[in-house]
Amino acid sequence: MINSRKLKIFNDPIYGFITIPNGLIFDLIGHPYFQRLRRISQMGLSYLVYPGAHHTRFHHALGSMHLMQKALQVLKYKGVDITEEEEEGLCCAILLHDIGHGPFSHAMEHSIVESTDHEYISLQFMHALNEIFDGRLSMAISIFKGQYEKRFLNQLVSSQLDMDRLDYLKRDSFYTGVAEGNINSERLITMLNVVGGNLVVEEKGIYSVEKFLMARRFMYWQVYLHKTGIVAEQLLIRILKRAKEIMGEGQVIVCSDALRFFMEHRIEKENFDLKILNIFSKLDDVDVLGAIKSWQDHDDFILSKLCEMLINRWFLKVKLKNSPIADTVFQKHTSRVREKYTLTESEAAYFVFKGVIENRAYDRHHQNINILRKNKKLIDVAKASDQLNLKALSKTVTKYYICYPKDSV
Amino acid sequence: MINSRKLKIFNDPIYGFITIPNGLIFDLIGHPYFQRLRRISQMGLSYLVYPGAHHTRFHHALGSMHLMQKALQVLKYKGVDITEEEEEGLCCAILLHDIGHGPFSHAMEHSIVESTDHEYISLQFMHALNEIFDGRLSMAISIFKGQYEKRFLNQLVSSQLDMDRLDYLKRDSFYTGVAEGNINSERLITMLNVVGGNLVVEEKGIYSVEKFLMARRFMYWQVYLHKTGIVAEQLLIRILKRAKEIMGEGQVIVCSDALRFFMEHRIEKENFDLKILNIFSKLDDVDVLGAIKSWQDHDDFILSKLCEMLINRWFLKVKLKNSPIADTVFQKHTSRVREKYTLTESEAAYFVFKGVIENRAYDRHHQNINILRKNKKLIDVAKASDQLNLKALSKTVTKYYICYPKDSV
Amino acid sequence: MINSRKLKIFNDPIYGFITIPNGLIFDLIGHPYFQRLRRISQMGLSYLVYPGAHHTRFHHALGSMHLMQKALQVLKYKGVDITEEEEEGLCCAILLHDIGHGPFSHAMEHSIVESTDHEYISLQFMHALNEIFDGRLSMAISIFKGQYEKRFLNQLVSSQLDMDRLDYLKRDSFYTGVAEGNINSERLITMLNVVGGNLVVEEKGIYSVEKFLMARRFMYWQVYLHKTGIVAEQLLIRILKRAKEIMGEGQVIVCSDALRFFMEHRIEKENFDLKILNIFSKLDDVDVLGAIKSWQDHDDFILSKLCEMLINRWFLKVKLKNSPIADTVFQKHTSRVREKYTLTESEAAYFVFKGVIENRAYDRHHQNINILRKNKKLIDVAKASDQLNLKALSKTVTKYYICYPKDSV
Amino acid sequence: MINSRKLKIFNDPIYGFITIPNGLIFDLIGHPYFQRLRRISQMGLSYLVYPGAHHTRFHHALGSMHLMQKALQVLKYKGVDITEEEEEGLCCAILLHDIGHGPFSHAMEHSIVESTDHEYISLQFMHALNEIFDGRLSMAISIFKGQYEKRFLNQLVSSQLDMDRLDYLKRDSFYTGVAEGNINSERLITMLNVVGGNLVVEEKGIYSVEKFLMARRFMYWQVYLHKTGIVAEQLLIRILKRAKEIMGEGQVIVCSDALRFFMEHRIEKENFDLKILNIFSKLDDVDVLGAIKSWQDHDDFILSKLCEMLINRWFLKVKLKNSPIADTVFQKHTSRVREKYTLTESEAAYFVFKGVIENRAYDRHHQNINILRKNKKLIDVAKASDQLNLKALSKTVTKYYICYPKDSV
């Protein structure tokens, strides 16, 4: 007789292979709700800055689950009690943790769904899938919501050192080719432990944690908040805003049914039911890019101009400063644009605008990282670090930007 | 005074950095014709098999140009005479060699543009760009067409060991995570030389050439001709065929203007003018995926069913055989599908079909690889190889497949 | 309470981490017999050709054990019955499979120990360690000797696809920087299975097996049998031969006690007892290199000259041919050397010599690789391969070399 | 005619290939002075902690030269004026910058050569080679000594961001498998520029510089100052001290002539002439390891015991603390050891000892890193960094250790 339990694997350029642990996970991956993530880019418009950054939320979800399996192996080896049911719950929870992301999440969260974060929508997807899979996701939901008694299970899904971050930093660094963001996820995982029900890092892992926080900060300033990426995102936000305005005026505008629905209706947590979830599940990058491509030919000058800019990468100029942009500078560019294109002040605001970006590498107040000393005491990593002033990393850094057309100077 | 000539670089996960050699190249990359390649996936639907395979033709074109710069360095070091003008021409030619690819080329070449290969369209793009850039692409065009006197320049762009292949094999291997296809492009390049005006490989490179041919064959069978990828591609072909039929019957069908144009008109080499080139330049993966997504809800059973299958990865079952599929088998599946869905024979053919795939790793008759022996004589690699029967690699291998719905058995 | 079972890990540039599965393995690694492998280079003198090739047999043994753990995971997942005792035995067997290697094995096997291969000495070490560890190595010994009933356990340690090869090809490729030899060990392992008690490869692994055989062949010709490496090895053989001659004449010669012992005594399988094992365990690269360094100043012209050549990399010229070296050529070089240095014919033979190297990538008669077809039948890989003439790889390839001083021409 | 200028390349696992720029460099590499670096490990005894760390100073020197070539390309592209003669000088200077290292430098600098740093000895080697190569190293020497007018040339060889550091951090990280130390040397190099004759980093490189400083600090604490490495190094220091004592008492002690010379003579800068340089050039890791291996059997209990410990990795226990070791603790261990082995206090000091280690990641007072802002002003990196308190990295961190036999507690 031949041994026939089949090993289901996905190829992954980063980990080599990702093994699917069981049939439930296999079926979840096969569901259209999850397959949709194949059409949602993990890094939104960043590929306009880093041409390799076309990886998807689908792949990231698989990668996070892979790291979760590694973490489970390590913790169980160290004697942490984790049942098979909890294990399956954890794998489902991490697999589905980002399923609620819409296309270009960061840019679109106020255009598409009002005051509803992607975690909330992820949860709605989990509930819907739980119906379909006869309650087998109840444990995953309980862990995901932080209601399950073993706190460290939730912390593996959602905390400063969760498997989500350990995968996305590594993955984004890999695909962008920004080697400085490459973290040693595997080493960090070998140093995890559980004390008093909470996830901690063993003392010898302290330099790795610091390195992780530094890499995260590096990726923020170098990649996620890259000034060219900001222009792209702001253009997208303004495109959707303008399109809504035009729709509001009753003009015809071409786009997919799913996109139209969310542009015409005001959706909030309160009215986000299964019907809306199913429309949401039809929406992905293709809808948004398709609309923008076709809007390049729209009659409205502002809409077509903005779309042309985004599609052809004819970006606005952007300046990044450590202090707020002077109002005179802003006015100067606004006047020039108004004059050049004969625009009202509110119309000019589509092409000249300013804003603020901020980032904090380590948030010790909301979610801290605990180091387990050899004397068995716990200590916050910012205190444990001998030299690096991690308190500095806890400060919020703020930068200011202004965007305006290149030829307006 | 500060030294201010700026180094323009692109991040690349494979080579680290890709440097832009001069302003002309920089401007070509910035042109909408070239930016469009950002929206055309290098490997079409292969991401449905290898979830990492989302890299674009844009990135591949940059990568090929990077390797070309390396090859130029090596050849010039060895004393091969190459002028600056030729160098620029080569870099332009390799950058633009694939600009004529449409979305999902392999699947769509008969649906979109009749009997017009992508090389021909690339050439039309080059001519159009040559107008825009005041004739600075004339050398590139001459090299690309194989009309320039130094034959090895064309061979660097288009031959069994051209920079195109050296990049795409490495890149596709990298992004799919199929390590076996990883070739040592850099080593192969250091072993290039020119003899009698032709590109040759020095003798010590023989094992690397063999390795390259093996890797190429590996990628064909494991990746490019992967049976699941074949189903996906065949579904796409049938979707476009069905959509054309429906259009032909005068029914309404939603899609982008550019896609509609090519579905409604029969375009051939003869009528491929600048106006058509400009419509073609609007067409990319977004148009095709957007159409398929919306056609899921079309009234036509066949069209909507095929689209649903492709979007949700509910694929047909596929069997790959070394001998032709028996007609009885084909008939059995056809009958079952006809019965199940109440279809005519020609309708059933959308769901049950068979076909042939073939591949030859090394084509010594059309384009051979010459090895430069230490005694200064040239010899074909298939003869130079001491052990491996490269003649075997020259044989065409044929496989036969049949596809049918999973539940039809 | 804190979970305190400690994870013992070694850093490995290739796999990231190597985890030590249990206390017995940890103690075996700590034993001086095994620590000695830290002072034995895996690739002998190859670092004179590939400057990165300084990795040791110590690291290779750990790497092989790491792969064994992966293979065990895969096979158990697929339902192959393997007990915990067998698992420990396998890990011990692979860890110790090469412990009998002396310094520069290939060069020295006839100088140090007559007609005693390293497998035999490995077995002696295992027996000695079995005494020390109270019989816990009995299972490992039984597997290693091929006496254990489950044949596939031995095949994991010693066959065409054993964990030894899967590690050393990958490791040697990594450290030499010869990327073409890089095999996808992990993928091959996921495709292993057991049928009828024998290790087999599942059908979809066929291209990987071919790639592995090609990589192996590549490494042989490009690295292991590199002509400069051959000169180095032949110099070493002649140095030891000359030193023995000089000793035989009663002259003083400086070297370590352990090295002296093996140069003065004729050791064979029959007299290889524990006392000799312990002397052997003192012998490593340091003894040999130390001797050669000091012999550079020996009075004997031949010995000092050969040692100088090896230490300073003043190598003999080497020519590699597909047909035997003509006697006239050999005589010509011999005469010149005799004349130049006033040497007898037998003395000249230290500087002018010829030889034969041969390699066969796949030996289907002694140890074949079985492919498990989807129809559950087994077939030899050379037959299963659709295109590549693997029979060609089964042929022995022979090359001929001649070495002579550069200035003798 | 065939183009025949040969490309001399070395394989390198890190950069792929290292190209030798010209015949002089090729000949320098071939000289026995330089070939000796093949027998000197870059990281001394660190392989006892990180089993992959067997790379040599030979390979590091080649790697540094490779990066220098990259830096020259970048700077010349940006318009920095560098003559061909300066280029050759720079390549020679970086190639030879470490040639004065003896075996296990850090451990042996007080045992072998008194108050003579390796830079001084490197310079003596350069002078000797300059004689041999007819003055072609004069420029290299002038740059190396910091006497050449263009200061940035010296800074490329010796400063906080020199090619030496950019290679060794990357290389040591690679071979140890400690991924956190992996720096993006290539990216840093693309951001170099020259202002006012000094090497600076362009503003957008600021995060990379921070990352580099963090990686350096990481490598110090995790690798270079790893507590097990400290024990090994301290054992080596004590072994040589004890051997000298024994020699001083007139006892016979076996070792190579070169090692004996430096143990018997007090060598200082003043008497370091060509004769001594030549003896020094015979000394490498083999001499030291060979001596220690043979001293395991010496009659002296202390010497043989220490040697056994080092060879078999039977290390002393080591504790690392943030505050000085209490004298009572030290006394307790000393008494136990004295009692157990019947030793005098000064003899016990060979087995029980304490010490201090310190490190500062960034030394802004001696050698700072200047950032070139977009407004063309220079600013110290510690000030330019918006968030990370690099001043913290400028602080010296001190740790205290104590070592004692495991069984003495």
C-alpha cells in the first residue's frame, strides 16, 4: 500500500514552501472570498516607486500562516500548552486576519466605507465563513476578537510582534528590494515564549527586537511613507472624491457595479450586512484601476487630468519638510495653478495640497514588547535595551508635505 | 562645487539596483507607452499556480537592460569594438524589445490581433518613439531588425543566449520560487565573446550553457506549461471567443473601449497603423480582468460560467498524457457535460476540450549556440558537450491534454 | 512557572538555523571525536581555487542532520511508519556518517590508511561512541550498516538521494559561489515517499531529480575535478610520498606525533583498533598543513620544492584532454625538468606526471532512483525522463591530464 | 582575430564574482605575502560559536577591493575627479590594508608583537612589496598613510564608512548566518559623494547609515563580543602566556620556528625590520593551532589543561554583567579552583578571571559621518537623524565578565 496523504504546498520565493496544514484551511483558501485577495496588491500603489512590489494580500496571508506554524512548533517544543483545536483556530485567524482589506485600503478607507476599519470587515467575513463551514471558525473568531482566555494566542495574531508584521515586513522588503527592511523572522520566532499567559521574548532576543523595530522604522520612512508614494495615494483619494462629486451631480460615470455601489451609498458599521459584504467581496484593484483608466477620457478636466497623472506616472512635485508648510508657499502654488488652468480655489485644491505624515516605531503605551530576563523577570524592551535609546523610537515623528504641479513654479 | 550628476536607480530584488545609463533611456521609461508595461504581468495567469508570479513586463525590460550593460562591460573589456552610439542603441533595443506585448499575450494573440506577433508591434512602437525622440532610436531599430552590420549586437537582443532570456528565466524563477530555474546570468555573461562578428561562449562556459538549457527546459515543463496554467489560459481563450460570438450576435457586452475595439475589428499587420497602435497602447491586464469580472453576471450561461471559473479558480480538471487522448474518453466527457447542462455539442466544447503542448529546449537548426574552443575553433554546443546528449534536448517533446468539469465524471 | 525546555540551535548561513533534536545528539556533537570535524575542511584544498570554500565537515554533518529532520517530517506526514527510536537512530547515523574522514581525505587515503575507507572508520567511531553512550547508538549502527529491516532508513543515509548528498551539493555550491550547483534540497525532500520499504520520488519530482543529477555533474567537472584542484591534490599526494621516503631513509622530519604515526605504520582494516582510532582522532588539517609549512625548509630539494609550491600556490601547469596524453609529450617535459634541476627519472616524476579522472553522474546499476508514477508503478528515473537522455548521464566520462612545471616548456 | 584580454575573476558567494582590475593587482595577489592571508581566519576563534565563520582575510581583502571598484564607478559617474593612477593606488591600498594581521590578531597582539598594531605591519609589507614592484605602490602607500592630498581617497580605505567595514560587516554576517548584521553595502556606496575633498553621504542615505550603525552594533554584541567567543579568546591569550613562562624557564616546548621566534623575542616597532617581516610572513593560524594541539600533551598541568579546553571546546563558564563583578564572587571561584586542582593563586588565575568589554557604535569625535543635505550643507549624521537618538549610539557601553570552570561552583 502506498502512503497517500498528500502534502499541499504553495511555492514561496521567501520561505521556499508553504505547507497547508489541513483540509479546512485548504477549503478556506479556495473560497472566492479568499481568492479575491489574489487581486488586491499588498502595497497598493507602491509599485510606482518600487517596481517589484506587486505581491498580493493572498500571498501575505499564506506567509503569515506559515510563520504561525513555525511559532506553534517553537512554543510547543518549549512546553507551552496548546491544543489541536487552538492550533487550527490560530491558523484560521491569521489566514483571515486581513481578508477585510479593500483595494488600496489606505487611500480608500474614507472613500469606500465610512468609519469602518478592515478588521471589522475581516470579522464579518469570518462570521460569514463560519456559517458556511459549520462553526469550525468559532475558535478563530474568539482568538481574533481577543476574547479567548489564553491571551498569547491573540497576541500571535495581533500585537507588536505578531505573525502579520513578521511576514509583511520581510515580504515587503523582499519584493521592493529594500534590503534594510529584511528582518530575521525565524530568529525572532525561536525566541518567543509565554509567561503568565502573555507572549514574551527571551533575553537573548533583545538585539533582534531592536533590529526589528529599526527595520520597521526604516520601511516606514523609506517605503510606506515614501514621498512619491504619498503623491500617488493622494491622487487616488482625490480621483475618488472628484468622481463622487460628479456622480452626485447626476453625471454619467463609467465603473464596475461594485465600485458604483460603494460610491453611491454611505456604508457604515451599522448597515454593513451580509448583502453588503457580498458586494464588497466583488471589489478589488481591478475595479479601481479600470475606472481610473476609463476616466482619463472623462469630460471633467479635473477628473481626467488626475487620472492621466496616476496612470502615466506624471506626478505632482512633492516636498517633504520637518516643519509645517508656510501658507505663503501654499498660496503661491495655488495662484499659479488657478491662473494656468483657470480654476476656482476649491478646484485648484485638487492639484495643490499639503498634509502631514507621522510614524512611531515603537508604541510602548498601547502594546509593548516584554523581554524575559534570565532572572525570570519581565521588563519592557525600551528599558531592557542597554544602549539604544528606544524611548526615542517611541516618539511620534511628524513630517509635512506639499504637492503641486511641476510646471507651476 | 558639488558633484551633481545624479545616479538614477531602480530597486530590483534580483540585481539589487538597476542603473539608468542616460537621459534618453530615462525619458523612454517615462513615456506612457512604456509605463503601460507596469500593468502587464510577465507571466500572464501563472500567478494562479505560483502566487508570487506578479512581476511585470516593465520590470523585466529594466532587468534585461541591466544585463545588457553588464554584457557590454565584459565585451569591451575583452577588446570587442563597440561605439557609444551602438551601446545606446543596444540599451534602447533591449529595453523596448517586448513593448509590443499585449495583455496575456499567449492566450490572446489570436483573439486580439490576427497573425501579428508582438515583435512586429514592438517595432511599430519603436518607430513611433523614434519620431518623438527625433531619430535617436534609428540605431536601436536597425539592431532590432537584424539589419545592422555587427551581427552580435542583434544576437545580444535576440538569440538563444540573449539578455531577454537571461533575465526572464532568472526573474520568473525568482518570483515563482521555483529555484531549479535559477540561472547564473552573470557567469554566462562573463563568458561571452565575439568571433567573426558572432556572439560565442568561451569553452569553460560549456557547463553553464548546458545548465542554462536544462533550467530553461525545467521552467517550461514545471512552470510555463504547468497543466493548471494551461487550463487557465484555455479558459481565457474561450471566454474571449464566446464574448466575440455574443457581440457578433449584436448583444450588449460591457468592457473597456480599447478591448471592445480589438474584439470588434479584425486587425492584421497590413492595417496596424499609428491610430491602432495608440488604441493598443491603452490595453492592458486591467481591461481583460475587468471585463471577465463583470461578465460573471452576464446572461449567457457559457460566458458567465467560464468567467466565474477563472475568477474563482474553479478550474476544469486536466489530464496530461504522453499519447493522444482517446476519442472515446473525449466523447464520454462531452456527453456528460451536454446532459448535465443541456448543451449542444459546440457549446459543450467550451467545457470539454483537448490539445497538444510541445517544447524543445535547444533548437540547433534555427539558432545555435557556438562554443569557442581553446584552439580558437567554433563548435556547436550540442557537439562540444562531452557527456550530456544535448541532441536529446533538441528533440521536440509533445504532450497531450484533456480538460473537463470535475463533476462530469 | 516558565516554560524552560531550551531550544539548542546552531546558526547556519544556508538553512538559517539548525535545531538540535535532543540531549543525546547534543552530547555527541560535544564529544572530541566530533569536535575534531571542525578542523577538517569539507572540500580539502579546493579553497585554493574557490576562496570561499573553507566550510568544514562539522558544519556539513549538522546540515545533513537538519535535512534528515525535514525528511522525517515529510515522510511521517505522508503516513510512513517511523518510531521515535528509529528517528533518533537516523539522526545519529547521518550526524556521524562522515566522522571517519581524515584530513584531505581524497588525497590522503592511500598515504594515511591503506585500503580502509572512511565509512569503515566512521563505523569504528560509532562503535566507540556506542560504548561511551551506553548502547544508545545501536539503532544508528544497524541503520548505517544497512542491516536494519526498514531499508528506506539506510537509503536516507546512503543512496543517490541521501541527506548527505542533498546537503553537500548545496553547501559546496553555496560556499564556492558556484550557483549552478545549487539544488533545491527542500523541494526534493517534499517529494520523497516510501513504497515497498524503499525510498522513492513521486512523479512530479522527476524534473527536480534530473536537475539534481545535472547539478551534481556540474559540480564534479567545475569544482571537484577542477584542474587546478587536481594539481593541488596531486602535489599533496607527492609531498606525503616523498616525506615517507625520506623517513624511510632514517632522516629527521618534523611533524606532529599523530601524523608521524600514520606515516610510519602500515594501517589496514585488520589492525585498526581503538588505540589507533584514538590516534586517528588527533589528526586533522592542522597536522598536515603544519608539516608542509615546515617542510618548505627541509634539505631535500624535492620535498621543499613541492611544499613551497603548495603553500604559495606556485602550481604546476595542467592540461586536460579528452584523449590520453601522448608519451612523447610526457617525455619532452620530463627531459626538460631533469635537465633543468638535474634529477633522475624517478625524481622528475614528482614534477611531471599524468593521470586520469572520471565521473559518472548517475549510476543506475548500483543505486538507482525510483520514480513513483501516478499509476502507483515504480520506474527508474532514466526511463521515466521524457526527454533528457539520462542514459547519457549514466556513462562514465573520462579525461586525461598532464602536469609539468610552467617554466619547463 | 580573437579578442583575448582575459577577465580574471574570483568566485565570491556574496558578490557573485570579483574581477581583478589589472596585472599589478593580479601579481600582488599571487605573492606569498598575500597568499598567506588564505591561512588567516577573518574572525579568529568565532567559528567555535558560529560554525560557518571560517572565511579568511584573503577573501575579505578581495571583497573590499571589489567594493572599492564599485565606489570608484559611482564617484566618477557623479563627476568626482579621480585619475587612473589614483584608482590603481586605491585598489592596491584597500587590497593590502589588512595584510599585516597576524593569526588571531585580537588575542595575540600582546603575545606576538608588542605595541605594534597591524596597520603598522601592513605598511611594512607595502614598503617591501613596493621594492619588489618597482615603486608602483608609492601612490597606495601615500593614500594609506593619509598623506595624499585628496583626503577622500584615504577615507575610502579608512574611515567609519570605508570599504573595509562595508565588506567585513556584510561578510561576517553572511558566514555566521547572523542575518541582522547584513548591510546593504551597494546602496550605501551609491549614496557616497565628495564635498570639499571629503567623503560624504547624500541625504537620502541617512536611514541606510543609521541601519549600518545599528547592524555594526548588533554584530559587536551578538558576534564579535559574544561571551563564548570571549572565553575562547581569553583561553588563547592564557595559553600563549603560559607557554612563554615555560619557555622562559628553559623547558622544551614544541612549536613552529616562526612562532618560537616571536615567543622568544620582544619585537617592537623600532626593531621590526625586513628580516622580522619575513619571519612574520611565515606565521599563520596553522602555527598557533598546531602548537596548541601538541601542547595538549605537555607535562605542565596548566598549559595542557588550557589547550585541551580550547581544542575540545570544553569551555569555562562565563557570566556577563552590566556592573563590575563582586570581589567575593571572584574569590569564591578562585578558592574552589585552588582547592580542586591544588594551585597557587597565580596559577588559579589561569582558570578564574574577570574582565571588561566595551563598544561604541558610532564615534563622532574621532571620525564622524557627514550627511550632505539637499541645501548643500553638511551635517553630522547624529544630528541629521530625525528620530533615532544616535547620540546614544555614541556612548561607550561597558560590560563585565567573569570566567571559571563549570564544575567549580
